[in-house]
Amino acid sequence: MHDLVEHSLKVISREQAPSGAYPACSNFPVYGYAWLRDGAFVADGVLAHGVTDGPRAFHDWTARVIAERAERIDEVVATLAAGAEVAPDSFLPTRYTLDGGDGTESWWDFQLDGYGTWLFVLERFLHSVPADGPSLRPAVRSTVRYLCATWRLPCYDWWEEHSDQVHVSTLTAVEAGLRAALRTGLLDDDLAAQATSAASSIALVVAREGTVDGRLRKWLGSDAVDGSLLAAFAPFGVVDAGTGARTVAAVERDLLDGGGVHRFRADVFYGGGRWPVLAALLGHAYLALDRPADARRQLAWIAGTAAPNGDLPEQVSDRLLAPEHRQEWLDRWGPVATPLLWSHGAFLSLAARLGVTA
């Protein structure tokens, strides 16, 4: 465990671009880009072990990326305020080139959860490095304005699927981000009022439409469960313990499989394996439910997925939900992405919570 913490820190430091961006997986055909969701969780995992330089560089890079698109955000906000439809390519991308560009390849682009996750993680970073706050203010303000204007819209989920739905994991990530932005003190009174109103409205939608049988649902109107929903409870903390416990129980029933966690029952990506990042989220949820032994088992399972050199994969393929679909992805993109920086960041975050250090 201690060696894997040390290795994870080294992998993340080695792979971080000079710009500050974290590539999802630099040796995977389409993962040499920076996702805000992945990068935010990676930065949070590194910060949990007392390292601030890498996270600072990532947050500075993210702030630059967003600040450079301030006019684009203004246009989106104004268009929606006028009741008009926004062209799909006007929304902010979900992934960026390492130097901060939009990228030229076609992708499943309109996602909001990464922007909310960045705000949530940034507020945690500013607890350790409060002096960085003023320089980040313009990007925080722009991100809050963007999320307040767009949160009601259907968009792709964490897994870049089902763009026609309103996803509960996305809603809760946005709510968590808005509430975190309010805690930074970087918003003026008017924008703080907008963020407060939007966060409260999101919480109401989740409570009224985003639950079934007392637990969170995959998207509004669906009865399915999704591993990403665990984040709403921990670390985001935007649902109560009862909802969190029932969501954990649903994940255990439908997605927990011998230690690791599948994304959702209908998953066919690389055959639908088990994901270390979701095992880590389940571990955080177990800690929130005062189940530390179960959290330690998740940490051990993640460590057990490491390659001989210590690299962690995006998913493991020993227990697949749809094994008949695995080969088509191998033919398309090759072996599963390894090392996935998000997997290493997720491991680091849970390890720190359980007192495991380098």
C-alpha cells in the first residue's frame, strides 16, 4: 500500500504537462487530453498527501482555460437568458488539449459535471493555499455563471453517454461546486445570490425527481443505479445520510462485484469491467457511514488491480457485464487505458483518509 502511494505520486508528477494539465492517460489513443473531472480528482488525491505544487499548477491551468473563454460563457448565458437555443459547439468542451485548446477531434462534448467538480476541489485546495484565491476569482465567477445558466439542460453524463437526459450525478456535482464556490468568498453579492438560488433549486429537483425508493437514480425518470452517484454522498456531501446509505445499498446490490464496482448494469465499454475510481468512491461512502473495515477492503481491491510496475488501469476485465463487447473496443483502441491518472488520484484520496501514506 505504501509503495503504491509513492508510485502513484510519481506517476502523476511525471505525467503532468508543463502547462499544469493532467492528461487522462498519455499512452491511450484518445486520452491524451485533460478532463476537468479527472484532473480535479487527481489534484485532490495529490493534495491529500500534502503536495501542493502539482495541484496549484492544475488549478492555475484550469483558471486560464476558463478565463480565455469568458466571452463564450457570456454568449451562452445571454442566449439562454433570452430563451433561445444554444448551438452545441458553443458550450464549453469537456476535454481540452494539454495547452488549453478545444481539440480538433469530434467528441461527446457538452458535460457539466467537470466544472462543478473543479469548483468543489478548488475550494478544498484553497483551504491549504488560501493566498491563491484572488488570482482564481475571474475563473470561479465565470464558472459559476455558466453553471447557473446551464444546469437544467440535458447533457452527457460522467461516462459521456445519454446526452438527452438530466443526470443526477451531474446535478449533484454542479450543486456541490456552487456551494463550494460560495464558501470560497470569491463571489460578489449578486453572483452569490444566483449560486445560492441555483444550488437550492438543484437540491429540490434531486429530492423530488432524482430519487426512487429513497435512493438516487441514474437520471430523472430512470430507476437504474450508477456508480457515479456515490460521489453525491461522499465526497460531495450534498445528500443526507439516509439517501446516501440507500444509494450505497443499491450499488452493493447491482454493481459491487467481488470487491470492485461496475459503472452501471448496461455498460458495454470494454465489456463492462470494474473501475478503481468507483471502488474509491464506495470507500469514501463507507467512511461516511462509519464502515472503515469495508473502506479498507475497497482500498485493498484497488491496490490489487495494479500492474506489476504499480500502474493502475481504468478498469479490470476479469468480471465483465457484457464480455461479448470487449473485443470491439480492443480492436478500436487497444488495451484498457493504463496508467489512468484518475485511478491513481482516487487511490491516493482514499489511502489518505485511511492513514496510508508513502
